[in-house]
Amino acid sequence: MRLIQPQEGELKIHGLRIHYFEWKGTGQRPLVLLHGLRDYAYYWQDFANRMLDEFHIFAYDQRGHGESEHAPGGYLVWALARDLKAFVEMMGLDRFDLIGLSLGSRCAMAYAGEHWPQLRHLVLVDMGPQMARAGAVGLKEDMTQKAQRPPSTFSYDEAYAFFQEQWPTLDDPSLRRLIQNALLLNEDGTYSYRYDRRLAEITTKSAIVEIDYLWESLSRIQCPTLVLRGEHSPILDQKISEEMIRSLPQGYLYVFPCAGHSLPRLRPKEFAQVVRAFLLDQPLPL
């Protein structure tokens, strides 16, 4: 089945060129999606197509990711949340649902702590105010090592085969657009990831100073909030997720059995079913 392709545009937000996608179907309710660290807005292509009967969907490449500009001033969560605030204002969204994955979850927490009255529902996907220790150590090592060596490069065929394996539900036009959103075409004809390699900084000192602020933000969020966790995720463990629910005035937890971190990609059908039920105030699947 041919997937619906989003419309695209660019905005100037806090001096940065921000690229965004807008999926339009029969649904009218605004839904904003925030991707994770080193990802890109087109990550949501599969999920968006599953939700267009109910929702009008927006996603943008966060600063330093995808086709948006890199940020000389850095990537603290306060800057990410200000970008989100500016984006929804420019798009004319007064009240909407918000989903954040991984880094996007941190941005969503920071935003919702100050602006929760604008949110119908909030979904935080496999990331809390702090990471599980094993995941934090592994991510820091991976990001630091990659920042210290030249970027990996791929041929187009290698990139296509990789993303086809990662996203078996995407059709050919979607895979080609995903490659364009995620990868940069180099002068020698090879491809490399677009994300700013300085993002390694947020896995070290930046993340530490944000932890207390994000826990405080959770306690202020009054809208219904769903925390989603993969049972085997190295990023969000049982202890932290349960503490999140205790901190949230209207918090709910759903665990995907035998799943890892990137839930929209790993469990696309189940993820969409769970999120749809929550956003429509229906019972969550058992």
C-alpha cells in the first residue's frame, strides 16, 4: 500500500532554520511528534500513516538533527523546549497532543512542565528525567567515540538496504525520503549522518544538570501522561519509570514485553494501538 507523504516546510526559530513535516488525512486533532537523539522527523512516517484518520500530525527535525541547522549555542533541554514552544505558536496550535521519544521525551517533559494546559495528552516514550545507568554509560561511550573519529560513510545502496531492514513497513518513496532526511550527500557521492556530532556533549555534562529540573517538571504536569517503556530497554528501567508515575499527577505506565528502546520502529502496530487508545481516552490494550 502506498503511504501518504507529508507536506514540508521550513521555519526560522531562534535564528536556526528548522525543517518540518505535516501529515494531513481525514483527522483534525493536532498531534506533535518529537524524535530521539541522532534521529530525524521522518522517523515518524510509519506511525503518522497509522493515525491520520484521527489526527493532523506535525513533526520537525530538532536543532542539530535531520535537515535543520546545527546550533552553535548547544543542545540543553531548555533550548529544545523553547524551540517546541516557538514551533507550535508558528503553526497556530493552541491545544494539541504531544509525543516525545527518547531525547524528544526530555524536550516534552521540559515543555509540559511549563505549558501543560495546552496539552490534551502527553506521551513519554522510553526516556525519563535520567537514564538507567547501563544505558547512560553505553550511550556516552558510543557518542564520544563517534565524535572523535571521521563520520562513517555509506553508498546509496548500503543506506537503502540498511533502512529497508530497519523499516520493513515503509514503501520505496518513503525509504528514499527517509534517506534524504537522515543522511547528507557528500561531494564524493557517499552518504553520512546529518546530525551534529557535538550532540555528544548532551550525554555528559548537560544531561546531569538537567536531571533535577526534569523531575520537578514532571510533578507540575497536570494533563494525562502515558509513560511507555520497552521491557528490555537499556535507557528507561523499571525503577525510574515507576518513580515517574509516582511523580506525575495523572501518570500511567505501559510496558512493551520483550522490546527495546525504539518502540515506534520495533513494535509499530502495537505502539500505534496503545497510543491511539490513550489519546482517544479508551482502555489500553491488555
